[in-house]
Amino acid sequence: MPRRFTRGIYLKSRLSPQYYKELIWYGYEESDHIGLKGGQAKTYLLKPRYNESAEHFFVIKQIEKFIRRHTKWIKLYASVEADIIFSWRGTEYAIEVETGKKLRRSNPRIENKVRNLNQKYPSHWFFVVTNWKHKRVYQKYGPTYVRKEVPQLLKNKLFAVGSKFCVGEPKSAKF
């Protein structure tokens, strides 16, 4: 695949018909999504990694885009590690995105993930859920926010001047 097609996400309305055709040829799929801050759904061309849904991939890429405004040290992972790891002022933070598609009462995969996150990033990690209905379930495992809360959380609590961000347990949707 040519390097110009490796970004993984493109807003369809900004693509020329030729570029659109080339992306489709290289395996990108059309998908409608609502951005982190809400609003109307827009059509994107996405190329999710081998083990994730279009929705999961979209949310990860949108959070990555927001964080890149503040730091260049950011890594995305597709397996055992947290979905997003970034460094800010010498501290590493982790974000785990969950769509809730495999949600069950007892979830050994999530429990194992939480154990690893607590060990590697004590009080510097949190869940982002794509559906507010799943927030309460994931709060049992650790700090949980709906994707719409993420930009404000990071802007006001982490990237703000003089911030000493520690995720802790969210008490409600308000910060």
C-alpha cells in the first residue's frame, strides 16, 4: 500500500472521487460516525486493524487526533496493551476504549486488562465507552467516561496549565 494511504481514517466529504476510489481499492470501508464532541454523523473511510470494529477504530483515531495537539508521544496498540498510551510531562497515561459489544456480567478479559493497567499506570488510566448505557458497567472496573466527555476531561484536567492530573474515580458525568 502506498504511504499516502496509511492514515487509516479519512472524511469522505474531503476526498476527490479518484482518491475515494483508490482508498476503497486498498480496503478502506465507508462508515458513518459521530465525532467526540457530538453533532451529526459524518461519513468516513476507515481501515480498522485486524481485530477491531469500525466504531472502536474511529473512537481511537479521534482521541489520538485530539491528544496529538498537545503531545507527539502517543502509541496505539491493537492487542494486550491499552488502546492508547501517551506521555505528558514525563508521565505515561493509558486509555482503553470499549464498545460494549462483548459485555457480560463477569468478564475475565476486562478483569485481566484492569489488573495490567493498575500495575503499569496506577491512577493514570481510564475507560472510554462508546455508549453511555455501558458506563455504569465499566465503572465497576475503573474510571469510565463516555467518549463525549473525553475532550473536556483531557483539556481541563490534564493539558491545563499547572494540572496534576490523577484520574481517580469519577463521581458523575461532571468533572
